[in-house]
Amino acid sequence: MKIGVLALQGAVTEHIVSIGKTGAEGTPIKRVEQLGEVDGLIIPGGESTTIGKLMRKYGFIEAIREFAGGGKPVFGTCAGLIVLAKEIAGGEPSHLELMDITVARNAFGRQRESFECDLDVKGIEEPVRAVFIRAPLIEKVGPGVEVLSTYNGEIVTAREGNLLVSSFHPELTDDFRLHQYFADMVQATRTAEQ
Ligand code: GLN
């Protein structure tokens, strides 16, 4: 089973290492054609405006919409969450508009630009170690979206069908259980297709 990591900008290598720990193979995706070779896709953290710009430039907006529209799982972390959202608070232009959520960028304030905590995540038994870096939060979710975790009452992990998002960076710790959760989603899709 192969999982791609969109490699336009941001934390790519760390995701590939975490995917490896689940037993799947992680591979960087630099061109749209490579999407045909993977069963799932991770859009990493970084800077969402830059990732959005590069996605437009290299044809990834339509290609990822098709990939996800065909049922393949997509996991967005931090900036990756922002680019998947239907809406960005404050009227900023949105990017892929795939997931029925409204996100606020850099939502934890200056004093808390980055911090770590242990989070309860629905579907994962023990709390997950979460690293937040200039993180977004999910302000609003549509009816089809399941909230998987909150921090101080704010939504920071959610799922809508084959789409998974987290405000934090699961690839920056040794805890690969959220990657395992995603790999299980990818495996379930593969099994359903066979
Ligand atoms: N603050 C970044 C943005 O708005 C996201 C930060 C991250 O991915 N660590 O795009």
C-alpha cells in the first residue's frame, strides 16, 4: 500500500517516516501524474498560501479534487487542513474546497504560537501527543463532519468520509497512531474497491 505526501512545500520527510512506521510505503508527490500510483495522500503543514499557490501552478487543484472525488483518502495536517477547507474565515480565498469546514488560520494567538499537549482522539485509545505550530482551528463543521478531538473546546481533528484533518503536526513526534488511523482508512478503501 502506497501513501503519497504532497511535496510542494512543508514537512514532507517527517510524514514519509511516520507512514513507514504503519507498514505502508510513503512517497513524495511532485507531479500530478504520480497521484495515479498512490492509494492515499497526505497534504503536510507549511504555509497554506504558498502551498495553495504551488498547487494552482502545477495543476494539483483539479487533480486532488478528482483523486478525493474518486473516494481515495486525503489527510491534511495544519496548512494541509487549511487547503482542504471549503471556507477560510476572514474572506481569504479558499483552495481545494473539499471538506465542509470553516477554518481560522493562526488561531491560537501570538503567545501560543507553538505548544504541545496530549489529546484525546476519538477512535484512538490513549491520548495522542500533539504539536501545534501557528496552528489553525476549525470554527464550523457541516453536518457530515465528525469531530474527533477538541482542545480547550476548539475543534482540532475531524473527519468527513474519506477526508481527515488535524490542526497539529502528528509527524513531529514518535507517536504514529494518527498516521495508523489514516493508513487504516486507506486500507479500508482498497479492500472495498477489490
Ligand atoms: N500558519 C500556517 C498557515 O496559515 C500553518 C502552520 C503550519 O502548517 N504549521 O498556513
